[in-house]
Amino acid sequence: MKKVFIVGCGAYMDAGYGCPGEWRCLKAAALGEGNFAEPAQVMAFVRCECPGRTIVPNIGMAAKVSEVQPDAIYLSKCLAGSKPGCPYVSAADLAELIESGTGIPVVVGTHKYKV
């Protein structure tokens, strides 16, 4: 089973929108639904905090603390598709930043459940 990290939008989660970056992402990973080709084990759920400068080091710390090198990193649906979107960076640019900073493949989006 693949081991994955999920990155969620901290501002979106804090706003109390019934964040799909929490239980819906975890459900999709466990069942292999949405952008998960097969069931995956979520080893860390990392919050991206505005303006996103610390996300790569925070992912590195999550890997160190969990003692797991993930097979992939997923940007949550709230981070990848919320409206309005992030005023600091697009999901595609954030994925590229994370992938180049960690060397781990990044998937944009986690699930297709209704928000």
C-alpha cells in the first residue's frame, strides 16, 4: 500500500467550511477513490499556512517525525480547488514547488465528493 502525505489549506480549514481537506480526503485515500488510484495509507496531514513559504520545510519535518518517506504528496481538494483560490500561489505552482523541493511526486486534488 502506498504511503502518502496530504497538504491542506490551513486558512480554508480554519474558516470552518466543513473542510474537505479533512475527513473527505482521508476517506478517498482509504477507499482508493478520486485521485487515488488505489487505497493509500495517509502518514501525515500537513497544513499549508499563508503565504506558503514554509510548506516544503514542514513536509520535511513531517517526514522526519513520522520516519516515513511518502510515495506521493497530494494537495487536498480545498487547496487545489477552493473558490476563491489562494491569493499567493496557484495549486500547479505549489505542486511544482513541493515536488522540486522534496523530490516526491505531487498530485493536485484528492477527491471528487461534493463540498
